[in-house]
Amino acid sequence: MFRNTKSGYGWISIGFHWVMALLMVGTLGLGIYMHDLPPSAPETFELYQLHKSFGFVILGLALLRLVWRSINPSPRLPDGMKNWERTLAHLGHAGLYAALFALPLTGWIMVSASPWGIPTVVFNTIHVPHFPVSDWTGNRDTVETLFQSLHEYMAWFTVLLLIGHVAAALKHHFILRDTTLRRMISTGPARSSK
């Protein structure tokens, strides 16, 4: 069962969900850890390269996930949800999708504007060129500061979105006792009605 149905997710969507969840949580955790590292610390350079590498993996997977989502049906929300709950669910999912793109892109632009000029080499293999940000304002420091703030605020906003997402899934599973969480770990609900 690879494709979604109106009642559940197929294995590809389930795989995207959990791989990207692990990558996002790990990359956010690494970013929080790195935030206060002194630039001269021996591990700083390697950790930044690792953080950027995972950011590019997330960006690539987000593009693939969006393509997969566009050619698959989206399972229906559970019956009995109020309109405001449905709206909140849609906004939460839209926010998470936005974060999958906004975090890597703001990080990429921030690094591109840095006066340090440190190259980005994904997993020490693929060289990623910088954006030509100095052409935007003529002031690289202003661009770096702006996108550093955007990257940081977006990261904390994503943490809140993830907490809300997990809380909603647990509420559906343990309180409402519907298939919301089960359909993200099994294709059983997708097979139950096509």
C-alpha cells in the first residue's frame, strides 16, 4: 500500500512524515545546541556544516514530499471535528510545510550573506553556491542579521508547531480514540476504505 486513500496514508507518505520529523527535531536540537558555541571552538565548524547539510536534505525532501502530496489524495479529517478545529489543523499543517522550506532557505541566505564567506559543503561532498545577497542591499551585514533573526524566530515557531502537532495527535489517539495517529504508523486505515 504505497498510495494514500481518503481514509489513510500509504507507506510513502508515512515514510516522508517520520523521516522528516526525525530530521527536523534533530536539526532543531543541533541548532539550539550550536547557538551559544564560540566561533573558535574546535567542533563549531563541523557542527555548522552538519546542520547545513541536514537543512539541505530537509529542503530536498520537502520538495519531493510536496510533489507526492500533489498526486495523492489527502485523507479526510476525522468526523465530529468542529470548524475551528479543522481550521486549526489545516493552519498547523500549512505552518509545518512552510517551516520545511523557510528554515533551510533563511539559513542558506544567512550563510550566504556572512562576511566570513565559509563555503557550504553538504556532508563534505556537494558544494552549494551562495546566494548573491550583496546585490540586494549592498550591505551583507544587514542581510545576514535580518535572516539570522528570521531563521531563529522561525525555528522557535517550528518548535511550538511541533509541540502542538504532537499534542493534537495524542489527543486524537488517547482522548478521542480515532484513527488519526494510527494512520500515520500503519496503512491499515488506508486499506479499510478506498
